[in-house]
Amino acid sequence: MSRADNGAGTGTYGRESGSLGSIGVRFMIAGKDTGEHVSLVEHPMPARALAAPMHRHSREDEYSFVLEGRVERAAGRRGDLRRSG
């Protein structure tokens, strides 16, 4: 985790934060602040954590950016490795 949580349920940007299973959840831009058009969520996670089970989105697009380390992603029967940078 690169940004410290202040212990009051909000991160250094003053947004709500918490956890979702083994990963952190920190709302950098909440959907309610953009008329539900976009949100930006940081998911700090420890090494070898399962971030999310296989799932689909029917009403939104999801993009992932790796800021530190690397993440392996499974897509259908294939997988690929994403690295920071």
C-alpha cells in the first residue's frame, strides 16, 4: 500500500476506503461526484492476493493500471502478466 489510511475510514484524499476480501478499496473519485459517469478506485493488495473472482460487467467498462509490481490476469482460458510502467 503506497498511501496511508488515516484510520478513520478515509484515505489521504479524504475519500471512503475499506476492504473487499483480501484487497483494499479506496475511492479516489466517487461516482456520485461525477453524476455516476465515472469513478476511480485504487485497490492496494498484498503479494499473491486474489483480487477478484472471474466476473463480467454488463453496464460499465473496467480498466486496470498497475502502479507497482506486477499482476497476473486471467481472461477466459488465457492469462497474461501486467507490470508497472
